[in-house]
Amino acid sequence: MLAGDRILTANVPVPVENLEPGPRGYRVHVIDYDSSTQTMYAPQVIAGAEDPFAKASDAVLLGNPGFHAQNVYAIVMRTLAAFEFALGRRVSWAFESHQLQVAPHAFSLANAYYSRYDQALFFGYFGDDPKRPVFTCLSHDVVAHETTHALLDGLRSRYMDPSSIDQMAFHEGFADVIALLSVFSLEEVVEVLLDPTSDGEAKRAAGMISLDRVTTEALYESALLGLGEQMGQAIPGARGNALRRSVALEPRTTILEEAEFREEHRRGEVFVAAMMRSFVEVWRHRIEQLGEVQKGRVNLGRVVEDGAKAAKHLMTMSIRALDYCPPTALTFSQYLSAMLEADAQIQPDDRPYAYREAVRSAFVQYGIVPDTTSWRIGAAQDGRLRYGRVHFESMQRDEDEVFRFIWENRTELKLNLEAYTKVISVRPCIRQSTDGFILRETVAEYVQIVNVTVAELSAALGHPIPDRRDEDQIRLYGGGTLIFNEFGRLKHHAQNPVPDLQHNKDLLMKLLDWGLFDGATSGRFSQMHLKRAATLPLADGMEDQGW
Amino acid sequence: MVTNPVVAVEVRAYNVGFGDCLLVLFEYASGPKRAVLIDFGSTGRSSKSPEKAMEKIATEIQKIVQEQCGGVLHGLVATHRHKDHIGGFIGTAGQIIEALQPKVVTQPWTEHPDAAKDAKAAPSEEPKSIRAMRGNYLRSLEQMRGFCVAALGQANNRVGVVNASKIRFLADTNLPNKEAVDRLQRMAKAGKGEFVRAGAKSKLEGQLPGVKVHVLGPPDLTQTDSILKQKSSDKDEFWQFLEFWSLLQAGSNAVPAPVFAKAKTVRPPRTAQWFVNRANRQYGNQLLSIVRILDKALNNTSVILLFEVGGKKLLFSGDAQLENWMYALSQPEYRELVQGVDLYKVGHHGSGNATPKSLWKLIHQGPDGEGKLKTVLSTMKGKHHEVPQPLLMDALQAETELTNTEGVRSPALSAPVVRIQI
């Protein structure tokens, strides 16, 4: 992104640590190896708190691989810190290692992606001028996007399973949302988008902006569409276009029913559009509270600051919502409910900026309404739950102990007793509430999996299952998220049961219709981005024509 | 009233390894037969001398043409540019076929020599005219081939043994095949060359009295665009596809140089060695994925021909995959045409999406009580990652009278013959 004719830079704080060359820290190891040329660039040494590139020219920023290594390290750590701040605990990667490996110049190809199997983020470079390639590792939003995939995978490892159409779209949509809000949380960016002629702090301090440039429509035009345009220019091809498309999606309540938006990428764009409209709405609320400095004009610095704050707050809300989501078969409606519930827990009063109201109304405009299922544990249900045979202390960290709790209460928790059941995580967390007190919660996830044969499914539905042999196994997924309060009592149970062959035929038919029994998720991200850029789309009705 | 009607059509499917070579003979009530050769390519043969094998097949074709067709090859169809379809047009084998002086040479519109000139023009940022659209598309195809050269240069065991072998197979098939392409252009110039798109009137009809020749594919870009418009409100998707390939080609060289020429480099430290191994394989995965995508793109330039003669229909679709079929299957008159065909040359060696389900439903609704659909398949297991597709094979074996070249002993004389009596 450019400020005038210079590369726009911003300073970002990251958690303090003593780094080995790479940089190689406690969560991230940057390895600057280029597979296209089999070149290993010398690991970047960062000593002290001073940024060695603070005053570097654009030529140095573009031409020094050490800066690129530092840049990816900083953005990955910043994104990780945002997640840990929102969740009030450490966030683990989805693989058996503490350090995510990051290759800033992985190959000379137009792609960037997260791979769980390789415990890594890969950033390619490309371009039509070999002397000035486009480096995906220099794009804040691309790095934040891929890091979010890795973090989300660490938090909800089953979200890569094909268990609902919204879930397939969610990974990409959520990564886009966090990337965009992460960019907007940089005041330097917001300032340039609002006032591209601005040339620095001094002008900003004295600057004003007229009220007609900070209406909802004007903000949408200058900030969101402006950013989409900038990104399209910086990273040509699929990514820029996707972002431009997301923010330009006109709201309509039937959009998710349209055939075009049943495809996972396009569906993810609807989610992004709803979130970004929420952002603009909240920002506008904040601006409304600013007094006019002169008639019809407000302070530009405050508008910028409020934009960044709104983005940061919404990002925190978005991340925190994950804890309140079921671990499988997520729907957009459920995510919306989880977001509203999680925020209400920590900030019961939505005033003065009405974040929850902005989010709710923006989602509703795209036909996404809060899920009607209540996941709160009421007093009556609380009374029926058995706690006598489990231990409070162990319940905060021990998967076997939580499994025992679930097993003791299997009827009350409506477990599918034919399913394989496993507790996949138990995470204690501490969050600070707006009343100044500490909110302690323990979040535990369990999954349930039932294997059925194609013949069984086909017989239950009275419908043939295309492309599969009778004896093939199909996995049906379900599961729940349990949130225990500071006294170890269950307060929230977000559950999506395993679809039942007899009672959930409509749902199973939908899964069949959406092709979600096809399996194969490995290499999903590397293929997703590539496929999107390099293949022609299929016409309606042609998606399901293969053998 | 046809005075000398076609009484039978014979299709000879040669075992060329992985590839297509089909000689279609139209037998008339009197006089010599008329011959159309559809594709003449091979790859993946285990034979020590694949060129010799193709020479033998060329000699066999020459003999048939001389003995049964009055020495005239009436038509030559090169469905698309892949090596397994045109790779035989080199060396002695190519000379033998060229010496038969085919009367009509049919190729897809993407092979038009004038189109190739356009292809060199730099794509404008936002093409308005169809000409620019075509130019950009063809340029993209050229860039894809250029990428193949680069991928072949990178396909060593470092990127994974299996990856390297698959990349080599696919990239080799997609390489620009200058000698074969030049020979085809020469034959097209000397004879009656045509570069067809869906709906074109083929000059083959003039060579085959009593036979209607329908061209069902490939669609040109106006036809593709009109189909996609029905789906998407966003036209960027199409241009994004073109842009991707131009960016990719520009960034890929057969022997790429480090992007930071002056930066200090080191041997991978011990802490990075596990990752370096993984990264190399990931790179191989990426190359393979891209080569697969471009393999498919070139397949989709395949000519699809339907011969209609005496109430019988024979369908030859080259390697056309779903994106090519999308146009034909959207047109009611083509849907009607393919309904209940009598012979189907199985598309793309039996891959999963070259016989779209909706096409399958139409073609195997054979006439009542007149027996099964005859199918001809030229394939070779284990060569291409996605062919033949087992479920399609099951259906072909169960529901059609399948002739498969795989397992047929070479050389050519034992080519199976499928006969359609008119």
C-alpha cells in the first residue's frame, strides 16, 4: 500500500522476547529458504528493541530479505498476540510443535498458504518484472490472513472437515475478516485511506475532516472500497479481486440462497461483507459522539483513532466468539449468536458504541440471523447435571476428567451414544471484564464421529449417493463446546449433534446436495488459493458433473 | 436421395500407449472407403523406441488408405496440441502421414496461425473487443506452455520422487511440440485447413458424402463468456484467470536465479533442515498442481466432432473436459444431437470429468432394443493421475460395449475394429 508515492509503513508492537537469528522466537521460526532456487538467505539477526529498518528507503525495504523476514515475524506475532489478548490464554498451533515455521520467499509462484502438515506458512513471490517481483510476505493482510488460518486451525481443528456448507466458507471468510480488521487497526493506514494527500503527523494534528466525508456511505467508499482497490493493485490476481468483491457485495437477505453463493469462496465473501459493514457502522457511531471542532467538521486525528479502535475491538469480539462456537458443523448464524453471547458475557452493557447491535443488523441485512437455539445452561438444567464424581481442579486442564464429566452427563448433554466421542481440548482462560473484575472460564471441546456406509445412508434417505460405492464409509460429524464458569459449573453448551439417519434427513440431503461427503481436506489451503486464481469457474449446474 | 450411401463405419483404435490414434473408415455401397484420421500421438510407452512404434502404425494407416481408400486420406483431425494427440507427427511417422496429403485438416480455433500472431500482443489492461479477448487467452495458453518448460527443469527428486515423475509426464505432454505443430500447419496450408469452434461448419462434410459433421466444441471465448455470465455477476473471474498465468510465466524460468542476487546466503542450518525438505516437496506439490491445471486448460481446447450418417451417430471428443462441454451441453440442439449416440470415443482417456454426468445420461439412452452403446477407450493405467476413473470404468463395462486399447498387443495390425452397420 502506498502513501503518496512511498510504501506505507507502520510500527507495530509485538511481545518482547530475546530472539535467535531467523528471527527464531518462542512461537515463530522464520526460515528464509527459497525452493525455486534452493537458496538459503542468511538468518536475520534482531538485537535490541530498535527497528534497524525504521528509516530505510523503499529500495532497501523491497530489496533486503532481512527486512522481509522481520516483517513476517512481526505480523505473525502481532496476530498471535491479538488472539491471545482476546482469548485470555496461550493459543496453540494445531500441530505438535511450539514454533510455526515461516518461509517469506518460499518459491517463485503466485501463492501463499498455511500447511498444517508442514507446520508452516509459505509465502511466494511473482511478477512480470523479474527485477521487481511482488512479495506476498510484504503484504500485511496476506500475512495476517495466513496466520489466522493457522491460529483458527489451532483453536478449532475440525473446521477443515466438511460438515456444513458455512463451515467450508468460514475458514477463508474469517481469515479475511481478521486480516482486514488487522489492517484497519493501524492508524497509519486509516489516515491514508481517509485522506490520501496527508503527509504526516503534523498535518494530521491540525487536520479536520468534514462531516459529509464520514457518513456511512462515505466511509464505505473511501475506507473499505479504497482498501480493496489498494490491495488489488498491490497483490494482483485472485486475492485483490476477492477482497474488492467482498466489500462491494450489496446486502440482500436472500444472498446465501443464490446458487453462486453456495460455492465456498463466494459464500465466505458474504461473511466478510457483513463483518465489514458492521465495522463501518460502529465507526460511524463513534464519530457521532465526537463534537464538531468547527461547523460541519470534526477532528481528523480522532476519526482515525476511532477507526483503528473500532477495528481492534471488533477483531477482539470476532476472535472471542470462537470459544462460544460448536467445534463442528458451524453455521454463520451460530457464529453470530456466539459472537453476541461472548461479548455480552464480558461487556453486558453494549453502550455507548452499540457494537453488538451493529453486528446483528449488518448480518441480518445479508440474511444471517442469530441462531434460535439457546446454549445457555439454565437453572433447571444446571440442577440436573452431575458434578459429584469429577474434580474441579482437574476439570480445568485434564481431557480425561472432562470426558468423565461428559460421560456422567451423557443423557443430559444429549450425546449420540453410537458415536466415537473424544475431548479434543480443555483450555482455562482469564479475561478482564469491563467492570474491572477478572472473568475466569474453562473452554472444552468434544467431537463425535459416526461412520456409516454409503448403502446405509442411501437406504435412509431413499436416494442414491452419487460417485460412491455401497461399501464406502462416510463420516458424520458432531460435537460440542462446553464453557465452565469460575466455579467449575457448566454455563454454556454449544452443540451440533451428529446428524441422525432417521431424524435429520433434510440436513443429510443438504450435505449430500452440497457435496460434503466427498472428504479430502489435506492441502486444502494451497489448492484453494491456486484453484481460485488459475481455473475458469464453472457455470451453474455444472459443479456436480464428475465421476 | 443419396445414390451411393454409407453402409458402415469402422473405427480402428490403435494402442499407442497413452494417447489417441483413431482411423475412421466410411464404407460406401460402392467404390473406395473414405478415411478420417483422428489424432496421432503417443506418450508414456514402455517401448524402447516409441518413434519406431508410431512408424509402424503410420505404415499400417498408409497401407489401409492405399488399399481401401484409393490412396486418399480425406480428413485429418488434430483435436488439440497435446503430445499424446499430435506427438506422432514427427520424424518418419510424421512424414508418412504428411505424404498421404490429407484433403482437410481440422484443428481447434486456438491453433489458427493468425491467432498465434495476436497471442504475442501484450494484453491490454481491460480488453474490450473480442479480438483482444482472444489474444489474451491465446497468450495465456502460450504462457502455460512456457511454464511447462520451467516445471520440467525443476522436476528432480528434490521435489519428491513421485511429484517429479508426475510433473515430468504432464509437463512433457504439454511442451510446445514444434516439429509436429509445424507439420500440421504445413498440411493445413497444402490441403484444406480449418480451425473450428462450436457451431462451425466443417469442411469434412465436403469429403464425406452422406455424412453430416457437427462441431460441438471447443467454444470460443464469446461462447464461454456467455455461459459464465449466466453464473457470475463478476466478470473479474475470467480476467483473473488470464492474469494469473501471465504473472506465473513471468516469474518462472527454467534455471531461475536467486531473487536477491547480492544478499548473503548460507548452507541451511541444522535447525532448518527438516523444513527445507518439506518446503522442497511443497514446491513440487505446487508445480504439479499448476501443471495439472494447464494440462486441463489445453485439454479444453479439444475439437468435439459428431458424425451423423444414415441415422447413426458417432461422437469423438478428444480430451474435452467439463469446461469445454459446458457450452455444448447448454445448447438444446446439441443436447438433442448427442442423445442416444451409437458410438462414443470416451473423452480424455476415461478421466472423471471428460464424460460429464449430464452427457452420459444423454448418450447412453440408446434406441429401444437396438443394443448397447459402443464405446472406444484409449487409455493406460498409472500414467496420468486421474485416468481411467474407476467409477466411469465400471459404468462403461456394465452399460456399454466397451473396446479398450489397453492390453491390445502392439504393433498396429492388431488394432481393434468397432463396426457400425448403417
